[in-house]
Amino acid sequence: MANSNCGCGGTTPETNQQTVVVQQAPEANCPVTVSNQVCLQADLEVIPSIETETINVTCVGSPFIGRCNGSQEPQPCRFSVSQVVCAEFMINFSAIAMVENTSAVCEEPVIGPCPEPGACTHTIGYWRNQGTQFVEDNLPILLGNGGGLSINVDTLAEALLILQPATGPSPVPQYNQLYAQLLAAKLNVLNGATCQGAVDAIAAGDAFLSGSAVADQPLVAAALAMTLEMFNSGSLTGCPPECV
């Protein structure tokens, strides 16, 4: 009997059919508020409307013998009465807003997961006072890439000294600011708050400390510390806000 694929008779080759399940990642909702000012205008019209109320005729003074003063006019006597009026309009302006031509701008990819929803940053003051347990739990932290002026922060006591620039490890104040802000920035990243600007600023600070044999570039150290401070205080463009 001839082989048949319909299963009516004979031997048919077995076919392994596998069900492929395509998993789709859930869409991320990232709401943002945008605004635009639009000037609206309306043409209004005021139509004159005059109504005569009750007319009273009274005598003025006593009758007299003679003619009226002034030039004679054909009857009846005509004159004009004027009055300024104000028209008040109650207008409700509204508009219909629509979204068109949507598009996306892709940023540079970074290693690691997306920031946790609601991630925010803390300043050196927070890490020095309220966040000490998190600091201790995440030590050691290397400031620099090793060598040069790099410091490996091993203990909470050492971290608290660095987070207070006045008691930092360097005799140059600008370098102490850099150490403090760099440590706070790395703590913020460990806490889930990150962005490309922070990644670049931290890498620049690490490279500067590793490549420096002596603290003889205070202006460079101050500039690097300022960028890191902007990240830690939530004011660096494109980065998470400061926690409130």
C-alpha cells in the first residue's frame, strides 16, 4: 500500500512540530507633560439699542409777555442726547490639542539595566548623615581606577571623612571636593539612579585621579567635581532628579 500523508494507510514519516512562543517585553510607559501657548481671538459686535421710557412735560418758570429768546426754528424742536455705554462679554476660550508626527530619539546604550522607576539622587550631605547604612553595606568603593591619586574606601569612618570635604584626604580643597562628589555619585548609581551624563562624569573623575601623581591641577578637579555635584543634586540635564 502506498504511503499517504493523510494517515489513511501505510507508514508515514513522523513530523516533529514545535510551537514557538514569542515573548514580547511589556511596553514601558514614560509619561511627560508638554505645553504650548496659543493665542485665541474672537470678533465681537455691539448693536445699538435705545428705548424711550416715560416722557414728562413740565413748565419751567412763569409765563411772560413777549417772544422767546434766540432764533426761531421750524417746529418741532429737535436735539440729540448721547450716552456712553459699556458692553461686557463673558467668553470661554478653549482649544483641542492633538499629537502628530511622533518619533523617537535613541540615546547611547549603556551597560546595565534600566533605572528603577522613581530613581533619584542624594547629595553628599545625605550620604554623610541619613544614608550611612547604605554606604557601609556597599563598601569598598574605589575612587579612581587604581594608581595615581586613587583611593580605595574600605570603612565607613573613611567614607564619612571623604564625604566631608573639610576633612578630606588631600591638602588641596578642590581635590577633596572631587573625592566627596565622586563617592556620592557612585553611591547614587549603586542606589539605582544613573544616566549617561553621570556615567561619563564618573569615568572622567576616575581617569583624572588615576592619571595624577600629585594634586597640582585644582581647576580641573573643581570642574569635574562641579559636574558630579550637578548629578548628585539632580540638576544635570537628562539625569534623575534629587530625592525629596
